[in-house]
Amino acid sequence: MAITLNNGFKMPIIGLGVWRMEGKEIRDLITNSIKLGYRHFDCAADYKNEAEVGEALAEAFKTGLVKREDLFITTKLWNSDHGHVVEACKDSLKKLQLDYLDLYLVHFPVATRHTGVGATGSALDEDGVLDIDTTISLETTWHAMEDLVSLGLARSIGISNYDIFLTRDCLAYSKVKPAVNQIETHPYFQRDSLVKFCQKHGICVTAHTPLGGAVANTEWFGTVSVLDDPVLKGLAEKYKKTVAQIALRWGIQRNTVVIPKSSKVERLKENFEVFDFELSKEDMVLLKELDRNYRTNQPAKFWGINLYA
């Protein structure tokens, strides 16, 4: 099942996010996920594992497990490389061992002090606050992103963690419209206005953290997991599915792409088995009432500044 982007390319509606995965684990993970049917992988320079992902993909192509044209590979421009877009994209392509990306995203709508192409540093100033570069506008960054399309380095380009105001601006100054806005959204953080604004203007919404970050974000940020919600647990019993499958199915029925992450093969399999049932209209309404406007991904912990304030 796929969503057709505004440029005609198709994006599988479920993918695998590879944040916080390392070394041999990621190679086995990608091989296993391809065998299970995954064809969409969400990467980022900042995840610091593009080289390992590249090795796994190269092995999959070499052994005939899958063809390059059957996969949809996303990666992202880090904040410190806003002034070096083409170089950063080429660096990611080299690490991933690919000739082109299916999708390249601006990871966050902020430029920070350059720390070397692909170095993905988050340089802090003397006060321990993210060192934001005020000389590079998001418009400048976007026009450099557009060059990637004409150079054949990226088939589609998009944005990530953009609100309505920034998305509207991007639509106004772009020659190549953003194909995707990747944002945190899950039953506790539904962001209905932003999702509908993007969809109205032909921008596909990808839900990162579609399970609310679960245990990982609880450990990192001390957040509450949506998977512990009694309403979701009740629906899981009703449909004879896992709580995660209910949350993912909810995302899919909103016409958003979902990219859950898991390092466990049984969870990978479960997360992919969301096409054999449908939540009723009544249950979609029930889930709509769970919204708490509750963000679980909090980079302020590392940056000394709340960019969402």
C-alpha cells in the first residue's frame, strides 16, 4: 500500500525508522525487514548509521533479495549542513552506497553552526545553548534542496518538523513543492490542523514517533507512552490486535505514512501486519478524543533551548 506524492512517485505507507540503531544490529534488522516485506527505510545523517545501512542495502542488492528500484530510501539534511546541502546529500549517498535518494528532507527548520559536512554536530555556545546560524534562511536552504532534484540526486524533497507557518512559507517560495512533511504525530499528539493543512496543499504527512516513542522516549525524555493507554488497550482486545497495531492503523486511516522503529523481529512483523483490518468510524472518533497535544520527542534536552516554544 502506497501514497502517491505530488510529483507522481509512490511512497510505501509503512516504513522502518532506523533512529537509535547501531552496528551489526542494523544490518540484520534491514535484512530481516526486507524479508518481511518492508520496502521503505527512513534514515538521517544525524542517526550516524548511514554507512551500516548502506552495507546492509548493498548486501541485499548483491544477493538479489531486493532491487534498488523496489525500495524507497529517505535520509535527511542535518542542521549544521544548511549551507552545504549538495555536499551533505552526496556524503549521505556515499555512505548509503546509493546513486540517488527517493526522498531527502530538511531534518529541522533551523540552521546551526557548521561542524564539517556530514559531521552532524549540534554545536553549543558558551551558555550551553544551540549555536543557531542566523545568516542562512530556510528559503536559501530550500532552493539548494531544489538543486538536488535537477542534479538527479533526489527524486523528491521535503521538510520535517515544520509547523503550519513554516510549511506555508515553503509553499510560497518553492519552485519544487515539498512532497512530504515528516512530523511527530500519534494518538496523544494528533496535530489535526497541521495534518489537514499539509494534505490540503498536496504535502504527504509522514508520522515519525507514530507509537509515541514508547519505551525509548520514556527512557530518554521521561514521557508517558501512548501504548499504555486503556482505550487503545481496549481496542486491541476488540480487534484482536496489539496496541501498536491499533496506533499504526489509526495513522494509516488518516492517510499518513507511518515509520515505526523496532529492533525485534517479532515486533517488525507485527508492525507490518496492519492491512488485514480496519478501525470503524466510531472507533476513529473514540481515538480522536485521546489527543493531549503531548509531544514526546524533546531535543531541548540536548540543545539547551526549546525551539517549539
